Amino acid sequence: MTDTNDIDHAHATAGVPPLATARLLLHPLTADEARRVTESAPAPGDRWAEGYPAPGDIAGAGNFLRGVAERGDPGVWRAYEIRQPADGLAVGGIGFHGPPDADGVVTVGYGLVPAVRGRGYASESLRALIARAREAGATAVRGDADHDNLASHRVMEAAGMAYEGEDERVRNYRVVFTERG
């Protein structure tokens, strides 16, 4: 017997269009695609770079699936695959940890396979995701990275996020959207 919840969300992306940047395509994951990521089991036609999915991609896809099960399709507040447009190769993941909180703040995470790091793909993708959050009504976007993850600190700064403090484990970054007049 088929679970109707799985049918409802298997292929739907609630009309969420992909995000195109100058060099990349952020593909909104469907529940079926996210399941394949969590299982590290590509279907025929999936194009994954070596090293994808990484543990962060698997965790992000799993969080996305839990959110779908609990609240239904999240619209734009989902996981995205970072793809090279020319060949559709997935080289990483980026996404929201869930919908905005009661204050309108949303949290993001991202990662790339080692072969494409250092090309500016992460900050390019993060800028696009921040723009999507703003357009969708978030009041702020936050992210964090381990103290020793200097590359991720630079990514968030390059995407317009400002350092806002740290705890014993991570440095925190945020961009706050000002009111439009």
C-alpha cells in the first residue's frame, strides 16, 4: 500500500523555481531527490560529483524530509542542490534549516565537494539564497561555522553577512534586511 503523504510530496516543489546565478543553478530538491541524497543512492539520470552527497548534504536533506513530514512542502524554505548548468552535475548543497522563526529569521547551511572549492561558488550560491529569503519575506538570515572553518567565515562575509558573535563551538553571522521605503 502506498502512503498518500509520500505521493503528495514525492514530486512537488510547490512551484518553487530554480535559482540561477552567473555560473550555477540552485535546484530545489523534491522529497524523492532528498531521499536519494539521504541514502547516497543516485537514480539513473542523477549527476553527482565525486564526494556528493557529503555528510552535511545528507543531514540537510534529512532535515528537509522531516519538515515535509511534519508541516508539508515548505515552498522556498527547502534544500537545494548546487549544480553546474552546463552538465547538471551536482557539486554541493545549500538550503534553509526550515521556515523562518516567529521573528522572521531563517537559518542557512551549505557545502561543496572539494574539487570545486575556492572558485567562489559557495558565496555566489549563498547570495542567491539570501536574495530568495528576502523576496519571500524573511527579516534576516543567519548562519554559523566552526571556529577553525575560516573558508566558511569568508563565504558568509562575501555574501554580505556580518559577524555577530560566537560561542565555544561556532562563529555566528547574520544579514538583516532593512525596510524598503
